[in-house]
Amino acid sequence: MLVYDNETEIKNIQINRLLFDQINLDPGGIIVTAPGDNCDFVSRYFTPQASILEDPVTGSAHCSLIPFWAARLNKNELYALQVSERVGNLFCENKGERVIISGQAKTYSIGSLWID
């Protein structure tokens, strides 16, 4: 996790994919975060060597971000924004050993699966 000073810095991050893909975090990625302008904190999540460079909304990253920002801001209910191209609004709650993440989602796919 890399912590920046402000939201604008997070929005302006540009990844050199050729250089970035030389990093081996098997498995894993890089979280970048900063205080938000109109929310408690913002973030982005990048994964080297993956078919998708930037995850649009990353619940697993927020499992680390929520306790970090809760301690830093001295509050347990947080509003977060993942500032990827798709943008994700997350309502977060720090419950000590657990975190609660909620928000809205869009249906990506509907289908049926049969297993014999």
C-alpha cells in the first residue's frame, strides 16, 4: 500500500505497463490511497502481470484500507471512493477483527451452471 497526500495525486497516476509487469507479487497487487476531497479516502488497485491492469472496485483491498483509515481518521464508519475509470462508492465500517463493505453493484452476467 502506497499512501499519497491527496486525491488528485491518486487520479493522476499513470502506470508504465512494461515496467510494472516486471514486478512479481504472485499473488497480489498494489493499493494506492489518499485522503479524499469529498469522502474519507480514495484508492486505486493495480495488478502486475494480470490481464486487467486496474481493478475497478476492490473489496479485498478495502479489507486493509478500512482499518488503516479508521485508525488514521479516528472513526469507524467511512465513505470511500475507488477512483478507477468505472468509479466505485463504498460504505465501510471498521468492526475491529472484521470490516463491513457495502455499496451498489451492476449485474455483469446471468446464467446457469449444471454439475453432474
